[in-house]
Amino acid sequence: MASPVRVDWNRSPVSIHHNSIEVLQSLLFHLHEQYGITKHSIAMPDREEGGFVAFLYQVCDPAWIVEWQQQMEE
């Protein structure tokens, strides 16, 4: 993965962004399988900033995303 996932923690719901829809889908799958995060949108085109976006409707620990990102870089 060339670029990290960008997370906007200041909005409600929290949004996650990346240039690749597959990367977002992989993160959503990881959050579901490892931490039971089931309340989220599908990954979709981001009309405002380009790339793709998904929304999290459940509490998510930032460390979970950092952990996933580090696993993807290995």
C-alpha cells in the first residue's frame, strides 16, 4: 500500500479515506473480524476530495487502524 488511510476523527460519523476502494474494504473487513465493528457504510467514491470514503457509525480505537496499517506495510 503506497499511501496511508486518512481518518477524519473530527466529523460525525468518523470518515476514512483512501485512493483505493480495495484498501478501504480491507480495513472494514479487518475491523469487523477483529473488533466486531459492524456499523459502517460501504466504501464509495468520495465526491468532495476524490478517491474513496467510508463512514464508521461505531466507536473505533485509533490504535486498531494503526495496527492494521502496520500489518499492511509488512
